[in-house]
Amino acid sequence: MHVWVLEGAFRKWMPTTAQPLYFFRDALIVGGFALAVLVAAPRLRRSPPLTGVTWALAIFLVVQAIAGVTGPALFVAGARSYLAPLLFALFALTYADGEFIRRASRTLILYSLLEVPLALVQAQSPGSALVNQQVGGEDAYFVNFGVVRASGTFSAPLGFVMFLSLAAAAAGYLLLASNVRAERRFAGIGLGLAIAGGALSGSRSALIYLAILVAAVVWRAVLVGGRRERRALGVLMAGALLAVATVLTVARPVLDSFAMRVDDASRSEDVAGRLVRQGTSFASSVESVLGDGAGTHSQVGIALGSVHEWTEIETQKWALELGALGWLAALIVFAGSLALLSTWFMRARTIPAAAYSYGAVLFPTLIVGQITQNPSTQGFIGIAAAVLLIDLRDNRDRGEHVVEGTGAGTAPVTRGRR
């Protein structure tokens, strides 16, 4: 997780570290795969679906390479983009202990104390400022109406948006699960920072993801109606109001720029139509059984010599790159995520708290977001999926039963002052 958050910062402001970081990141992926397969094979039986999906995809990518669909460089880049999230989740499922989810959530909130103030400085600084330097030493090139779109420590604004979604999910989980007053307050601060960061990001996607997360937390708090849930709702509202007031006070020009960007985009495109296209355009995108090759429609693949055009829509990219398998995967992910998102709201009482909160940001991303396009999106998917699957597994192993009025799933922390 630390590599995911800080990699972009090193690449932007310490460019000589870029190649060592690439090597370190890829070594972690390969090492995690080796440990999971060679050392912990018996433990993998606890997560057979994920293991099977990972092996099936890996074998298919090898078949593509053997058939000459992709060259060596594209094979490595494409395989990394598709397998990295799965391998991280698989590694976490294999080795994570009972405190992994809490530690990861606290870490994400702590990082928001760095990311959001940094984003505020970036948005209020010129594109040529050091704080807005891009990878390669260039000035900021994500600028709207004279205001830089903040990227935090990430190499692009999309990474910052993905971070905000995870930090908000972490805060939502602690608000719902914790019995410790100080931890609930800490989570409230984290959620407020995430909302403030969403306002600073200039991203409509960030606001959509955060709105869904907040709605999910409020819905569960109202539905369950226990003392802890009512407290969570109060802390959430206080954090949200504080975040809005802070941003309105210190960053009004940034909000004005964001509003103009949204208005301009709304005039030039059909937002609802765009969401539908992002979710369903894969249906008519298969051009061959094996596809054009993993990574060939990505920016990295094009930089490595791919002759194909960049494809922004994730599931369409799968269908083009992976052929029939990509089309099938897109259909399963799209339909499954829609069904699970609705299930998450309908069964809010019984779903474990961490799985509930992280799922509320994971499923919308799987439906209309980006997954394999760059390391930032890959890391988001890997972390969110790992937390969700670990919490569901641990809750199943505990065999806990829901007691109405006390919440469900992830065992609450009862240490410290209440």
C-alpha cells in the first residue's frame, strides 16, 4: 500500500528513483505470486474462485504470447496490468492476519492527512510550480480554466481520485464498526478530508463515488439503528459539514473552476449516455477470439510500440485485448457488480462492515471506472478487493450471527474510551 501511495511522488520529485521503483514494484508482484503458489499452496484452497480466475487469466495470456499476438515487452506490460490486482488480493488473502483491515484503514486515513492538504496547495499553485511537477519534469498538464487538477502524491489526478475513494471507504468502515470514541472521531476527520479532496479534485467520478459511499453509510446507520450506528451518522454529518465549510472558505476559486468544468462537460456530452457507454460498449467490441493482445490498447502498450489506438473504456478494452475471454469477463463483471451493489444496499444489516464500506466504492468502479489502465487503478482494485474478500471470509469463519441493533460482520473494537 505504501508503494501504491508514494510511488508517484518519487517519480515526480525524485526522477532518478523511477527505474528502481518499477523494478521494486514488479519484484513485489512476482514475489507475491511465487510465495502464494509455492509456499502457501494449501492456504489457497480457502479462496478457490480467485485462485482459479488468476490461473485461467495467466494461462490465456501465455497462449496469446505463444500464438504471437503480443511480443515480449507487450506481454510483460499487459500481463502485469491484468494480473497485478488479482495477485495482490490473492497474496493478502493468503497472508493477512486478523488486524490487516484495521491497519490498512487507519493507514489510508493517515495518508489523507498528507494527500488532501497537498492537493489544496497544488490546486492553488501555478502549473509551473514544483509541487505540480509531472513525471519527467514537465509542468502540470491537467489544467481546467487556469486551475490545476490536483494529483497529490500520484502521477495523475485519477490516482488521487482512487485514493480518495479508498480513504472514504476506510473511514466509513471505522465509523460503522468501531466502539472507540477516539477512533470514530479519527474516521470522521478522514471522511471529511476525503469529501474535501473530492471537491478539490475537479473530478465528477470522485463526487459520484463519494456520494455512493456516504449514502451507503447513512443507509446502514438508519436501517440498523443501533447506538453505534447513530453515533457514526452524527460523526459523518459533522465531518461532511466541516469539510464543505473548509473548502468553501479557503478554495473558492478551485470550486468555481470545477463548476465551470462540469457545466462545460454537461453542455458538450450526454452524461447519462456516457455512463451507459462505459458500462455496455464491450458488447460489440470483440474483433477476434484471442483479441489484439493484453496491453495493446493501453497508453503503456502504445509507448512500447503497439499499433492499436488507446481505449479509455475499461470493459471495451478487455473485449478488444482479450477477445472472447475479455467479452465474457466484461459481461460477468458488469452484471455481477450491478447485482452486488444493489444487494449491498438491500442487505445492509447483514454484510460485514468492512466489506460493506469498501464494496460501496469498489462496485461502481467495476461498472464504469478504470481498472487495468495504470498502476494507480490497479492498486485501488487490488486493495479494495482484498479487504472485501478477507472480511467476507473471516466473517464466514467466525460464523457470527447478526444481532439486530448491533451491526454485522467485522468485530467492533472495544478497547479504549467509548
